[in-house]
Amino acid sequence: MKILFVINTLGYGGAEVFTARLANALRSIKHEVTVYVHNYGFDGVAIESSFEKTIAIRYFKLNALFTLLMWKINAVTYRLGFSFKEFVNKVWFKLFIKKGNFDVICNQGIVTDEWLAQLNLPITIVSTIHEDFEYLYKKQGELLTNRINNFANRINHFIYLSEKSKQYLIQKHKLDESKFTKIYNGFNYPYTWVNNKKEIFTFGMIARGTDDKGWPELFKAFETLYVEKKNIKLIAIGGQNYFNHFIEQYQHLPIEFIPSTSEPMPYIQQFNVGILPSIAECLPNFVVECLANSIPVIATDVGEVNNMITCIDGKAGILIGLSNGRVNHDLLLSAMRFLIENEDKFQQLKQNTEHCFSNFGMEKCVQAYESKLAEFTKLKVK
């Protein structure tokens, strides 16, 4: 198959990292893979080097003179409610699609869902849902409803990661159940039993630097816990400049602040417990990375997290609730304290990580995507 992946940016995020893994895996089994980046350079290009060299990365680009001219024209048209840059981009992309003769578009995310739906392309679009729609609706209200209405019927098929996201689209936008297939993101990691019996009990978290991930609540809970138990440590990764004021505020605590990393595993293997007190997620990479390293998690019951850490033998972590849209500080503190004080329960959760991680094998994911994309290449779109 000739597969075109479409993604909004190449910044470091769950959808971007997964796109690189899936594109590389499909390329390795001889499919012809191209990646189109809608907003190249926005939010950085951290993931670009993760793609195999045989995968072409394409984006709308003009030479310096034409770029300058386009921006000058765009400054005028934008005041009139029209983006000349976006118009040129759409014309360029339509020509790119026609020349590329792709069999199917595998889209990743709502921003490019909207954009692709506007173009009326004669090609099948299969889209992966990475968003937590319930959370987005709380922030955007009916604006989100209108955004989804703009593309819901044009996308030929949705791959979903979270039952909650699927049900949101079925119930609120009246989409048919047959339009959805559940495929968990796949990971290349082997399952690793990490011997993390350490003198210092280490909590860790990797996430973007925003309050919505629960960083303020985690730091506060850790500060409270440190008054009781001195043999603990926290490794905080991913906040970049966001961490600056926390570094000063909590300099008296054993917290290791790391702005970002493209290689999370060596850090995760230092953890006893992974923590993700986020107010919204779909299928968080960090939880899977913890499971892959036999690390139990404490996480909020959002998105697909509950199903991710549940297996036939029980849980691989502790779920905590939200109060007024934020993680409950007392529940977070209680869960952290509980796992320090209850070695038997900690080991039971740790034993369950392997069963939970078995759902996220890359081979299973690739086979499912290959089958679904092949099925929809037969669909002729007018």
C-alpha cells in the first residue's frame, strides 16, 4: 500500500511519537510510507529524527522570496477574514495528493481531521482519535461540537483508543458503531522486570509542562509526604520552562527536575511508582512505559487509564478521582503513602504489569492497522 500519514506537528507528544512508531513499522514490512506535516516547525521538530530515513517527510514550503511575499499578502487578507497562506497550502496539498497517488490517508488528530475534511479529496481517510472529547467539550463547549460536525461524516473510519471517546462521538454526533475500530497504540519495548528495591523510594512522572497534567498537586502531595517519610524522592520530567518557578519553590525537597527527554526508559527504570494525576488523557504513553518496566502507577481515572491497568488478575496501579475537575490532593497523598507502607500490595500490583502490558505489543498493533487500512483502500471516494 501507499500510505500517507497526516499529522499536525512534529513536536514531542503522544500522537507524534506513535505516528513515528507506526510509520516505521509499516515501512519495515514493505509498505510505501510518506508523512505530511500540516504545521511543520510549530511546537518544534523533536520527532522528525525518529522516522526511518526511507520515509519521506513532506510539508508546504516556499523559497524565502515567495514566503515573504505570501506573508505580506496574508497580513492583508487575514484582516478581511481570509487566510491567503492557508489557501495556497490547500492548493499545494491537493496537487501533492494527486501526484502522490496514495491508496489511503492515515490521519492523526482532530486538527488535521478538520483540515482534510475541507479539501474534498478523492481518497479514503482513516483517522486515529487521540483526544479526550469530554475534556475538550468542557473547555470549548459548542465550538467543539461544530468542529466535529465539520469532519465527522467525511472521515471514512475512526480508530479509537478510548471507549469514552468513541461513545462521545456515537451519542453526541449520532455516528454509527460500524464506523469505529479499537486498536491500542503499539510499543516496541520488551517487557522488563525492574528490580526497584531501593533504599530511597522513588516516585516519577513524565508529562507536558501544564497544570492540567497535575504537576502542582503532585508537588504539594510530595511535600506533605516528605514531612512523614524522608527516604523518598521524586523525578519530574517534561516541564521545560514550566518547571522554573517550582524549582525555586521546592528547592528544599529531593526533587530531580529534568526539562525533557527523548529516551524515557532509563529514567522510568529508576522509579518505584509512576504517577499521572492528569485531568484528561486518552491513552497515555507514560502509563504504557511504566507497565513495560514493571512499574505500578497511580493515575486519575480518565480516558482509557482504567482499562489500561486492569487485567484478569486485578490492577497494576491505583486509580484516584477528580474533585471539581482537579485531582484530589488527599487521595493522591493517600495512594502514595499506601504503596510505601504496603509492600505486599505493591508487589501484587507490580506482578500484574506484565499482563496489562501484553495489550500494547507493536506487532499486534501493526497487524490490526495493516488489515484495516487494506480494507479501506478498496473504498472508492468520489
